[in-house]
Amino acid sequence: MPYARPHGGNTAEACVSEWTGTCSAKHLAAHEWLTLMGYSPRLWMAAYLMDFSQPYFSDAFRASAIGTRVYDVHNFLTCDLGHGDIIIDITFPLSWGRHGFPVTVDWDGKSDFTLCCAPQERIALSDLASADNRKRAWLQALNPNRALQLREAAIMDMARFIQTEGTP
């Protein structure tokens, strides 16, 4: 599934109907699917410091971000699929791994997926309806306005990189 914000918002419905999503929408959709399958997934949000040294950020973007710490909040799941709780992170398409994006290449059905960030703090979300609002509130608490603007610019810069580099 492509990585982009659904036009209909960060919801499971928009993610599936538009067949696109970021970590928020994709993990809400996966949570709903796993619940329908009889599992008990848990949705998490995790705060982490963005690493602009990654190869998918442009030099121009890096220059604009010098001296500013930018935090992001990432969504992922945990779920017991029969062998104990594992981390499930389906944020980026597998093909993006060749560009340095953190993806799970081979999954054995028992191990954690590759988590696409190094969390400094995690919060489990029990009310999925308020997940997007809680994420926005946490982002605002972590980042001054300049950092929030850079976070949005970073997401756009990643999208430009993939459009320029293409995927197989």
C-alpha cells in the first residue's frame, strides 16, 4: 500500500477505500482487521527525534532544519498472533527499503516487524476514535511552531524523494 495521507483523513475507512495511508491510517485499518479476525491488537503512539541524516532527505531540507530538533509521533501496533506480543509496523512499502526506509523484508510470523523509529516514549491508545487528536496534541506539546512546520516539510520531502527515485 502506498505511503501518503488519505484525502478522506487518517481513518481506517479512508485508508482502505483510497488504498493509501501514513502510519496513522494504516495501523488503524490493521487494528480493525486484526480485531475482526479475533485478535486483540493494541494501538500505540511513540515519540521520537527525527533523523534528517537519512538518505531520503534532500540537502536543501537538511539545510533548512539545521539547529532545530523535530519530534514526530509514530503509530504502530502490538498483538499476540499466537506466540506472544509482537510489534507490527506496516508504515512504508517494502520497495522503499532500497532507499533506506525502515521496512520488514522477511517476516517469520513470530518476530517483531522493523519499527521505523527509535521511540523515546510510548503511549498505548485505548480510544481509537480520539487517536488522531491525541497524536496532534502530543506533536504540538513536543514541538514549537518552527519544528511542526519542519515535520510537515520532512513528510513532503520524503514523498518528493520517492516520486523522483520511483519504486519498482
